[in-house]
Amino acid sequence: MNRIASRRCASTTRRGSAAVALATLATLATLCAACGSDGPETASGSSPPSSAVAGSLTVSAAASLKVPFAKIADAFKAANPGVTDVEINFDASSALAEQIANGAPADVFASADTKNMDKLSSAGLLAGSATVFARNELTIVVKKGNPKRVASLGDLANVGVVSLCGTEVPCGRYADQVLGTASVTIPPDHITRGQNVKATLAAVAEGDAEAGIVYVTDVTDAVDAVAIPESANVVATYPAGVIGASANQETAGAFVRFLTGREGQKIMKDAGFLPPA
Amino acid sequence: MRPTRLHPTVAVVAGLVACFFALPLIGLVVRAQWSTIWSDLGRPQALEALKLSLVTSVAATGASVVLGLPLAWTLARVPFPGRSFVRGLVLLPLVLPPVVAGVALLAAFSRRGIVGEALYDWLGIQLTFTTAGAVLAETFVALPFFVITVEAALRNMDTRYESAAATLGAGRWYTFRRVTVPLVRSSIVAGAVLSWARALGEFGATITFAGNISGRTQTLPLAVYLLLENDPDIAIALSLVLVTVSMVVLVALRDRWLERA
């Protein structure tokens, strides 16, 4: 930096050089400060992670876990007073896995499928192995009142615009699987792909999509659900794991154990999820 | 104008800021898979997105120019009550987060929207999930750029030429065509180009209003967003195309859009 500065101002006065030096130092200081802050560990200072369940936690969770995880975060904090904050980042599991692989600071990853968890574990990014804490199934959602009289998967082929999750988002892959099993082909120019399951649902609830395929747990009052027969349906498996780069592995591990514990399982069950096994 | 001597502190700060903008582009170039770039861009999803983006952005620019000219003229020349409010309305999409613009468009033009409902019930027209819907969303965000550029030019131009034309017997439409437009021509071009660039890059309003249908509404930015998880190499190749095209256009414009009419 200093070399560039002196090349640019070869003809400056001494006062000019001092100003340049100051400006450069100020910029470098700002850059270093920005580099220094990179995640939850700064909240607890630079001391080594304590062995108690404490500090703050960053959880990257699949969008379908929005409702239960908000409650689980509160319950976890209540059960562990040392934990100051549980920050949850909800998005498509595929997007989250990509973020973590690119170094996003997360302590726990809760995915809607094993594929994205395996992506991280085969890249050596997980601490230990992941634990399955819930399962889920898919359902068709339609506009309130089911105006197009959708009764089965086959009806989706000619109902109009159908909202599915993106092809790499777990619910999108599951939906494609379900449609494949039932041998239903929706014309590609009638399929709108959502970034995550909540956006996919919103296209039916708020937008003009006639129908969509989301998880049974995502059904809200704004839409009606049409069941998918068990023979065609897919069971989604939700694993959770501690990220190896986490600076708070004790607390992260405790959170994952909380998910499979009595209280966590009750919250998941109340939200409509199936037990892990 | 005599070239100003560059103050060293200003040079350093300007240099660092330029680096800040250059670094992401350099990163993109470094990250790209150059060995497979042509085959990546030749994949059907990439080609469809490129073609669709070209069609929708040009259509949105055309709409912005045709609809924006009369509006810019009225805002610049006709002092009517509430003019500031109308100008604020027209420029609102400039500051509105694109997804919010998409939600607003849904409220107006979806099948349950205030206008969309009538359109669907009486004329059977649905704008959501169509290419026309994508063009509508892009026009909504791009038109303000055209209006703001051309209105400024119309305000700042010397209206004496128009008066002279009138004294020589020219009608109003003739004067507009042969006197006004040539005088603000560079601003019209600059405004059109800015609108085009904005329309090309639109994401939030498009995905919310027109959805994400491959071949129909999946424009380049939407394709890049989805491909980033599946096939990052194609996403980066497409990003490079967008960046190159934008750079070529902006450099070709040079200082034109800063010039007075």
C-alpha cells in the first residue's frame, strides 16, 4: 500500500506525504477492523471457548423449520441460562450448505435432507456426524376453497401454474421425486420454481399460482391442503450437525442434543413433524 | 477545461475506492472456469435465460422510452398542482426495494389485484407468470431512470430554440420532433441505456411478480441465483456475460449522461 502511495505522489511536498501516510493508515486500520470481526466468537471476546454451555449460537436451518425452531431457540435459552443468543438463519438447505462451504459462520446446520448434510461432511466441514432429529412429508397446496377442484397429483398437470421449490432445494427434489413416482408430468412452462419452501408457498397463498407442493408442516390458513397418497409420497429426513469451524462446539453440540431430547421432540411434534425413527 | 492537479490524498482514496469496485470483478474473472466457459454458456438453461433477458430488457426499454417521454415532458414543462407528488410517485421505484416493488405489482396486477382482477374476469388476461409480466416488472423499475434523465435535460435545455421555431411557424409536434428531441437526444439515449441496464439486472420484482419459469420468466439474474447452488460454474459464466455487457455499455456511454443537453 505504502509503495503505491509513494509512486503516486512522487512530487508532493512533505505536508502532502504526511497526509497520504495518515490516509493510508486510516484505511488499513478500517480494513483490519473489518477483517477482525468474523462471527459469534467476537461476542464473547477473544478468550478460549469455555467448557460450559454458554455464549451465542448461530444456527443455519432449513426454511421449513421456521416455526418450531423459533420455539426451540427460546426453550434452549431457558434451559441453558448461559446461552446469550440463538441466531437462526432460515433458507433453502442447499443455499445454506453452499454458504457454509464458502465459510459462512455457523455453529449448527439443520438440513431438510441428508444430501446437503453429506455434502458438508464429505468436505470435512462437520464436527463428528449428524443426527436425524425429525422427518416430514409432502402435500399439495391449493388456493383457499380449492377452486380448480384439485384432488390428486394427476390434476396438477393441467391446473395452470404450479409452484415447486427449486430443483436443488430439498423440497424441490422431493417434489420431482413424488411426481416421478406418480408418473405425472407438469408442462415445464407451467412450473414456477421458488427459492425456498416458504417462497414456494407464498406463490400459492399470495400469488397467482394455482397449486404447489410443499411440506405438510408448511400448510397455513391461507391455503388448502390436498393429501398425497402414501404410495407416492416421500419421507424427508432432517439431520442436524455441528460445524467443524464453530468456535462454540460445546453449545452447538448441546443444541443438537436438545433437538433429539424430550422438549425438542415435543416442539417438533406439535409443529407437525414426524419423529426421527 | 484545464486538467486539475491530482491531490495525493484524493488520489489514494480514489484509488482505493476504484480497487473496491474492481476487486469483485477480478474475483469473478479468476473464479470462472475458462476451459469450459463456452460449453457452460451453451447449456439450454443458460441460452434460454440469455435469450429471455435480451427480449424482456429490450421490450422494457422500448416501453420506458415510449411511456417515459410524454411523462418527462409533462413533468418538465407543465406546471400543474401536485407535480412534485407525481414526480415522487414516478421516481419511487428508484428507492423501493425490488421485492417490495414486486409485492406492490402483485397487489395491483395479480388475479386478485385491483386492476388484475378486472383484467382476468373481463378479458381473460393474466399478467403474473408470463413473459409480459416480466416485462411489466422490469418496466416498473426501469422507467424512472429514463424519466429522471430526460426530465433533467428538458428542464436545462434552452427553450428559446422552441420559441424561435414557433415564431417561424412550426407546429407543436413539428417543434418537438425537429427541435426539442434533437437537442436532448444524448439524454434520451443515455436514459434509454440506463433503463436497459436496470431492466437487465432486475431480480426481486421479476421473481415475485412473474415467478421463476424456465424459458418464460427465468431471466439471467434469476437463472444465476438458482444455478449458484446447482452449477456454480454456469452461474459464474452468466455473471461474467452480464458484467461484460454492462461494462461495454457504460464505457461506451462515457461522459454522455453527465453532459448537459
